[in-house]
Amino acid sequence: MQTESLHDRLQGLFDQIKDFPEAGRCEHGTHLKPAAFATFLDMRQLIEKEVLPLLHRIEGQR
């Protein structure tokens, strides 16, 4: 069971990726270190499994 709120978990992940010094563009495309990629995947999973279903429920109540 998660002790942090959904907001706190999503904000924590966002804070990790918003200013990644280990990610950027280069002449060959993009450069992304493993930690940045792992955080992106964690954030994507949280959005897919918790945020989007919650938004659908809220919209369904209108």
C-alpha cells in the first residue's frame, strides 16, 4: 500500500525529470542516461495505471 498520495508520487517523479542534466539533444537525436529513462518509465506507468483511470472516473461522474 502506498503511503504517499497520488499527487505526491507524480510530483516527485516530475521533479526528477523536469531538469535532467543527463538528458538532452545532440546531433544524432537525443541522449538519455539510464536513470532519466527509468524515471520516465515509472512516471508513464503511474499515469497509465492510476492517473488516467482516476480522470476517467471523475469525468464519468459529471
